[in-house]
Amino acid sequence: TQSTRPQRLLAAVQKNATRGDPRSVVLAIDQFCRQKEWAMNVGDEKGCILDSVVSEVNPGAVLELGTYCGYSAVRIACLLPPHGKIITLEFNPDNAAIARQVIAWAGLEEKIQLVVGASGDWIPKIKEQFGVKTFDLVFLDHWKDRYLPDTKLMEECGLLREGSILLADNVICPGTPDYLEYIRNSPRYKSQYFKSHLEYTKVEDGLEKSVFLG
Ligand SMILES: O=C(NCCCOCn1ccc2cnccc21)c1cc(-c2ccc(F)cc2)cc(O)c1O
Ligand SMILES: [Mg+2]
């Protein structure tokens, strides 16, 4: 039976990356996506912007919406402070199964909590289920039409504190127009656009970084 792209991506990690070396996992995925098959990881160019934001925030608690194969969860987790943790949410159980194995190959199971389900269902339950008060950093990388409703839901559920950072992927391609309109015009956020390119291509894309002002 035919393998899937995430399965081929995992095979490339297991073949080319060193167990327990997260940076070699990131490199193996980027090389696979550049040389073999495009895949929707945040990628190396936008990944550098993600790295700089994570390093600046130095977050104890991170929420990622959209795990896919675990590339950005691994990238974030290897920059966290000693007790820092990331909760990453994936809707597709097949992708989640691949991501678990990528995360294990990187040796980051202790720092990354992978949850399978829909953001709309899980966001209201995170506080009680995971004992999280608020998130220092949220990385939005899931269905583009869920960025806005889920941001409002996180506000309502008290998951954001004054100074919490939202970092949104794909605000140009595929695009999140309603989210951008809201976040750039809301008095409750201060936003900044980081111009870049769609992963592994020359197409314009970018990350929107927003500080919740409380
Ligand atoms: O679609 C994309 N990502 C989302 C995946 C599903 O996410 C579903 N999903 C994951 C957790 C989760 C939680 N609740 C609901 C849905 C939830 C996505 C797409 C592209 C892209 C750009 C150009 C193209 F020609 C084709 C594709 C690039 C990206 O960087 C992306 O991130
Ligand atoms: Mg993306």
C-alpha cells in the first residue's frame, strides 16, 4: 500500500537524523522538503524568525495549534528554558502518530505534550486538564479560518496574560485576513509583521507577532 508524505518524512528523519539531536531532526526535515517533497512545516526561513521570538520570550508555557509532523514543536522545544513545556494540538490522528515518532527521535517527549483533537473543543479544557494558568507564547499554525475564533476563545478562557505573545504562521499564504484585520485594529494587541516566504518557496508569506496588552 502507498505510503503517505508524513510517513516518508518520518523515514527521512530516522534515516538522516541522529537520535536525541533535535537540530539534526530539523535539518533532516528541511532537506527532505527542499530536495524530495514539499511539506507544510514552518520551514527554515520562517523557522529562524520563530527561533528568535522563542529565545526573546524564553517561555515557560507554550501552546502550539497545528503540530502536523512535529517540526515546529521540536524547533520550539529545543529553545525552552529547563522547565519550559509546550502543549501542541493536532486534529489529524495520522499526523499526530507521525509527530509522536518525530518528537521521540528528537528525544523531546518530556518537553512536548501532544494532544489530538479540535482547538474549539480543547481550548476551554486546557486549564483544568493540564494545570496551565496562562501561556507565555502561542504559535498559531492550524486551519487559517480558526485563528480568529480561537484567539477570541483563548481571551475568554483566560489563557492569555498581559504580555502573552501570539505568533501566527501563514498570514499571507494561505492567508488569515479576518485574523489580521482583528489583531491589527484591536486596542488589546500590539502587532508586528515579519515578512518572509512560504516554506521552501519564493512565494511571499510572513509571521504576525502580537503582544496581548490585557
Ligand atoms: O493548512 C495549513 N496548516 C493547517 C493544517 C491543518 O490543521 C488542522 N489542525 C491542526 C490542529 C488543529 C486544531 N483544531 C482544528 C484544526 C487543526 C498550511 C497550509 C500551507 C499551504 C500553503 C500553500 C499551499 F499551496 C498549500 C498549503 C502552508 C502552511 O504553513 C500551513 O500551515
Ligand atoms: Mg503553517
